[in-house]
Amino acid sequence: MTLLYPQALWLLIALPAIWLLGFAARGDHAPRRLLASVVLRSFTLTLLILAVAQPRLFVRDEAVSVVYALDISRSIAPASVSGALEWIRTANASFQPSEARYLVFADRARYVASADDVPAVAVSSTERSDRTETIAQGATDIEQALRAALAGFGPRGERRLVLFTDGVQTRGDFLRVLPRLDAAKVRVFAVPMQVATERDAWVDAITVPEGVRRDEPITVQVKVHAQAAMPARVQLASGGRRLGARGVNLRLGLNDIGFDVALPEAGAITLTATVYAEGDAYAGNDTLAETVWVGPRPRVLYVDGVPESARYLVEALRAHHLDVTVASPEAMATGEVSVDAFDVVILSDVFVQGIGAKTVGKLEAFVRDRGGGLIFAAGESTYGEKGLAGSGVENMLPVRFEGKRKRRDLDLVLLIDRSHSMRGGKLELAKTAALSTLDLLEARHRLAVVAFDAKAYDVVPLAPVGNKRRAEDLISSMTARGQTSIYPALVEAQRLLATSKAATKHVILLSDGITDQPAASGGAPTAAEIQAAIRKGREQEMRQQGIPVPPPEAAEPPLEPGAIEAIVAELARAKVTVSTVAIGDKPNIGLLRDIAAIGNGRGYVARDDAEIPSLFVSETRRLLGESLVEEAFRPVVAHRTAVLAGVDFDHGPPLQGMSVARANAFADVLLRGPKERPLLVTTHYGLGKTVAFLSDVKNRWSGAWIAWEGYGRLWAQVVRDCVPRADVRNVALRVTRSKGEALIELRALASDRSYRSGLSPSVRITAPGGTQSTLVMQQVAPGIYSARAPIEAGQTQPYRFELAEGGGVTRADLREAGIRALSYSWSDELRALPVDVAALRLLSERTGGAYAAPGDEIFALKGDGGRVPRPLWPILLAAALALFLLDILVRRAPWASRRTM
């Protein structure tokens, strides 16, 4: 309760005057009558003063104000509109709201005087109407209807909005009005309406892969929506040429029908899809046109180390509609050919030294920053120091070659027999073998060369290879002399590797196996005789060097038979492997093979002396990991993707060889070769994509593939998969339809991929009738510009959008952005979608209403109508008058006089 004029309470100070006057008249009146009169007059004055202050009591407002909003768009069945009007009349008669208003809407909202006036509302079948009094039934804007309904409620009472609609919006978004509805305390009660047709099928959309190129095999998805299951025939055409047709059984809801096509022209292409459904209730929405931008054919730069052998892949790619330019590594290195003019670069059997570091840097920027594709095909040029191992090109690829595989730790000891039997060409070939082994090692590997006769001599101490020049000189200085004694050489190898922490510790023994040491297999000299001979030789050497000779009691104990096998076993327990190379006319193959078996190594036998270096090299390669595999094999699919689609490797011809590499951690291995080795590997590098194929693409290893139909298909798909995506272009223009508007978006980047902000780009819009208009785009984010333009449905020709030069937009930007087109052949209102129950539930529940609620729930008081003031001054004034009359009665009535005498 509040007082309208609280200052009137100051009049209460007059109450004591009544009591003073009564006290002054105490002699003239009976005491009881005087007291009663004074009390009554005090209450009367108090009530009069309170009435003047005008107190008000706030009570709950029980009035109900209701707005009926009725959807009369084209998607609503006329019978449903008639049913809604009858419901409104019944509700008004039953619940008698304090205030009721009537709103009809489609593309816009309009109030009418009563429910009976709804059928007389002027309507049109178009999507927009230029006349304010006409409602266009070709669109549904629930947002605008809700905003109009807010203005229809009276100032008091509980507010109810009864919304009759199917909930399908073709314009606006009612979610934007929810805050205002909450603030105004409007409860929305959505009542679903029946759609106009119940057996209809229409083409909902046509989707094409982003960045499609001319003559590229793609799948166009035609999305057909059906209100019921029905047989149908779907056709796809471009201009007057039919691209395909399919008979399908449509199911209820959205159906995806794919067409495998290749668009033969570049530029803006209009695709038209039509559905012919059995029992289709409405034919106006059966055809939909969609305009797509088709780019030019992919441009491929093919760089081959042997250009005359490039014709095989070139012919295959051109047969699959790819533009291919062949260049030599020298032309690429000198800048005669620039990678910037191409989409994909293929390097086939190329010496990385022939490309040059500067060109490699440009190639890296081409892939990483521009989103270009790089495909590497192996060959003999990927092998050894002249290959790609450790190069800048390898850093971009999804694999690591031999050079990277050799970077594991390795300690290698070469035991070379230099006894008299090695004189002449044998020792020289042994030196060559050691030098070849040295050549295969990297600076971080450790190598020792031990020459032995009756004793062991460290020719090259165990140390990192580093600069190989000194080791080469030491190896070349070896000479032949003395008798053969294998045991001291093995002891020296054991000593050298005793403290090694390398992951791989290996010994290669080169000898004829005719040793003066006792072995398990026995020998002519006894152990004591051999030991004495060893001691005698050492003593002689010590005397020559001036070193005191120890007494006999300090000499080593005689060796027992099997000592060689025993020390090899000790080496094996220390994880040192031992391999042997048997040479000579009559080598002790049995002993050498036993050593290799016990030492977990391999035993080689040189068929002639010239084979010694190749055996050393083969063994060293085995330790480091093989670089080349030359054997027939069929690729095995490891990960099936679209790149391999339609290629039958199981029944295709075999490859004859491949280079060995290791796939990177996050690369995708698509094909594998022998022993699960990666063959076709892909990965992303920056914005671009790189591919490594570890066999070749020409007539050495792929000789049988060249005539195979899968050869061209595979490589065309690999190349197309590497073509830069549309979203990596520096300037990209995109146009999409958002209900009745075209949403235009431009992304502008500099060549270094930085944002181009501060531009004022304009887009030129050509309407179907040829009318042109220019719209300035506003920057909405770094490098992003946007604009909206209204578009009209039912147009037979597309809207065209192209950038205009100026405002920071160059001619090069115009060429890269291209032209976009947007077709809008019929209104979204013709999509007879079912009632959007989820949207109507959300709208009702978020505002405190209910979906499909009965009338008694809609009009039930919820206590949210507020409180209204009720004035109390009439009651106070009546009470004061009653007390005043009672006072007169007390003072004047005869019976009262007698009783109070």
C-alpha cells in the first residue's frame, strides 16, 4: 500500500485541538457523552486526513490480454487456417479475455479488427509485395510477426501470444526476439498448423565439391526431400546437355543422390536438377538450378632427372585432362621455369644437388605458404650421398631416406687379415672394401680398422668418422706380413667395444680362416706351441722398442681349444655381432661360419677376390638399413582413400623395385611394399600437401605398370588430391543464399599470408534482368569483408557477383577471385517441410508458455500480470461520514442523553 499525497499526514497535528476543546467544555456536558464525542471526532478527523492522503492498495491484476498471430503463408493448408479461426472464436467465448487482438502474417505482419476479417486480407503468391496492405504468401517471417505482436498488448493484464504456424522460417530468426518477449513478460503458446501438401517431393539442394576444376571427376550430390516414400527419377543437366539420370526409391525425409560427372568447361556453370516423383502433389518445386564456379585444369610441373623418360607419366596425366609441363632440374634451378605458375610439382628421379638450395627454398614456400602440392617419385637418384637424404626437399616429404636411417649409433670394427696369404691383389681389395665401408658411414658413426697377422694392430683407432681423409690414409698404408692368428684380433675387438654405448656394435672379420690359434675343430699346432710363438713375437717387438720383457712366469697361460668360439660367445653376450667374409683358394669355411653363427652375424664367401668390396658394402648396408629393394612385388593397400578409388592393385602388374625409407610419425601410408615397407605416403606441409612414391614412375621399376589402365588413373587421382584447395587462395570470393538474401564474403590475404585489412572492396551484382548495382563491402574481421543483398525467388536466370577494381582490389585479385553466380528459381516457401516441432517447443518453453496447449492452460492466470492500485479514499471517506453521524447520534439522541446523564 502506498500514499499518493503523504504530506497530508501533517494535518494529524490537529488532533490535540479536539481534545483541548473537549476539555474546555467539560462543565457543559456529561463526562461520558463528552468523552465519546471526542473519540469519535478524533477518528473522524483521522479518516478524513488519510482520505486526503489517498492511500492505494496494490492487488493482483486478473485481466488477460491476448494476441492471436496466424500464419497465412503458402505452406499452410487453407483448412488449417479455417480451423485456427474457429478455435479463436471458441476461446474468446469460453475464456473471455479482457483484451484480444488479431495478427496475420507471412512475409510481413498486419493487424485486423477481428477473426472474421482474416479471410478478407489482401494476399499475393509472390515472395515480396510492394504494397504495404498486401501480404506476400511466398515467405514466412516469424521474427517480424513476434515483433509486431509485442506492440499489440495493452498496458495491463497477463500477456498471452497464441501463435498459429508450422514453425518453418524462410526469413528472419525468432531467436532474436526472445529477450524482448522475456522483458515484456509475454508467454508464447505455439499451436501447430497443417502443411499445405502431404505428398510432395522437391530438389532441396545441389552440392558440388569446393574448388572444382575443369574435366575433374567429381560427385555432384542432389538432395531430394520427400514427404513420403515414393519411386522417382532424378536428372542432372548442365545447360542443354544431360549429365546423368537415376531411378531411385525416395524415402521419407532427405535423400542424397550422387552423380559422377566431369564438367567440361571453366567459369560459371549452371547445374539443373529435376525430380520426377510418382504421385507428386506439386510440380512447382521439382526443378532447382545451382550455379558453380569451375576453375581451369590443374597445372602440373613435371621435373625429371632423365627428361627423355618422362613421356610415360606425361601421356598418362594428359589423357586424364591435366595440363603438364616437362622441365629439367637445370631449368628449374636457373629460374627458367617458376613453380609459382603451377598447382603441383612432380620430382621424379632427381638429384637434389641439381635443383639448388635457392630453388628448394622457393619450392618450400610454394608448398607451405601457397598450398601447392609436391609429389616425389623415387629412383636411383634417391640413393646414397647424391640422393635426397638430409636435404631440404626431404624435410617437406612424409618419409625419411637412407641418410636419416643411418643416423642411429653404430660402432663398427673391421678385422682385416694382413698375413702373407693376403699379399698382392687381395690386400688391395681388402683396403678398397674398408674404404667403401668408410664412405657409407656418417661423421657421427665410429669406425676402427684392425689389421692382424700373428698379432693385432690398430690401423684406425675406434673414433667418430669425422673427417675421413686421415682414416683413408691409414687404411691405404697397410702392408702384408706374418702368419694368421685370429684370436688376438677378436681380443682387440673385444677391448675396443668394451665401453661402447652404441645401439649397434658390430665386427666384420676378413680372413681365410687358416689360423694358428686352436679352435674347437682342432688344428695342426698345439696350443702351447702357438702360445709360445705369440710370446716370442711379442718379446722381440718389445726389445726393439726398448721395453723390458716380463719374466716367463708372467706370461699368459696357454690357450685351450675352442678359445675363438669362446671369445665370440662373450662378444655375443655383450651384444656385439660378428660377421665373416671368407677369402682365399681353400678357406676354413667351417670355422668362419661357426664364428658368424655364434656372433649372430652373417657368413659371406667371396667367389673371387674382386667381390670382397661388394661384400663389405652389402654387410654395412645391412647394418644401416637397405636403401634399394629390387624384386617383384604387388603393392598392398594400407589405408583406402579416394586417392586409390577404382585402382585394383591385387590384379594389376607387379612393380620391380623400390627405394627404402621410413614414414614420418603423422604421415598417412596408403600403399605398402615388401616387408610392410611404406610405398605411397602422404602428409600435409603447411598449407600444402606432399606425397612420396618410393618406386619410380617410368620403365625401370614400373615397366609393367606403364601399359596398365590403373597407372594413369592412380597418378591422376594423386595429382588432383594435391591441387591447392579453394580456401588457401589469397583472394577468395564466396556467395551463399541465406533465406531471401545473398551473403557475399571476401577473404583477402597478402602473398605472405598476412591479412589485407583496410580495403574498401566493391562487388558488382547483375540481376537476372540485366540490371547492375554495386555494393560496398564492410570489413567484419581481419582480412574478411562482407555484404548482404536482397534477391528475388522465381528467377530463371542466376544473379552474378564479381569484384570491382579499386578500393585496394587489383586486376590480379579479380582474376583470382573469379565470378560467382547464385540461382534462386523458386521460393523456400514451396518446400513443404513438416512442422518444426523443436523450434516451436523452444519458442514456447523459453517464454514460459507451452507447445500445443489446451485453451484452459493458455488462459489460466499465472500471476505475472503485475499488480494494479486500488484507491482506499472512498472507503476512508465513507467511514469518516459514518463516524460523524454516530457522533451526532451520541450527542443528540434522547436515549443516549439519558444513559449518559
